[in-house]
Amino acid sequence: MRNTFLFLATPLIAGVMATGCANTEKKFGRGVSNTCEIVRMGELRRSVEQTTLFDGSSAGCTTGLFRGLTRTLARTGVGVYEIATAPLPPYGPVFTDYLAPNPVWPDSYKPGIIEDSTFATDTQLGFSGGDVAPFVPGSRFSIFSAP
């Protein structure tokens, strides 16, 4: 009896957890994006930039660095939490009094579409617009950049 219950309960629980809700997908996607923050380092770069602009260069290199590090770790932790609790409500962003719901970038850099054949609009020319290497810090080269 015990084995039968476990055998029947497992697909039932898996079916309930895997139901395709748009809210679950959003929460899971937001969680993956936030978890990847530790690699992307957008919070760190933005905190250093903003602290340097408002408090001076020496504060940007010290206070901004540690503020960015704590915000990066906080966003990564929120991402792990959202991945783990994706099938469960509430589905809205959490911890928004400290972190923005969406990933942030420094004001000096706004990401565009990655230069790839998936997004290529003119295959006859051989190239199209988009960022060439957005994952490399300081790389802002774009083939068809808008002013």
C-alpha cells in the first residue's frame, strides 16, 4: 500500500508543479536572470559608477565596490529563492525595496541585441546591427550604433 501511494503521489505532485502557468514561467525566468547576476556583475558596475559620480572617485573605489558586492550577492540570493519557489505563489518580484525587479546596468552602458545570425536582419550583407561583445567589460563597439 505504501509503495502504491508513493507511486501515485509522485506523478500527481510532478503534474501540479509542472503546470504551465505564465506567472511560474516569469518567476522562474526572473530567478535565472537574477542568479546569473554574479557572472554578469551589472549591480557591481552600476554601484561603483553611481558612487563615483555622487560621492567622488575614492568613495567609488571603496564604498561603491563593497555596496556593489553586497547588492550582487543579494540579487543572486533572491534569484536562487525565486528558482526554488517558482511553482508556489506569490509570483511577483520579491525584495523590491532594495533591488529593482529587473537586472540593472551602469548608465554608461545599455545592452542591445547580441550580434548573432539569429538576430541578423541582412544576411546578404554579411553583417547586421547589434553588440559584438557585450560580455566583455568596456566593449561598446556596435556595427550600426545609433547616436
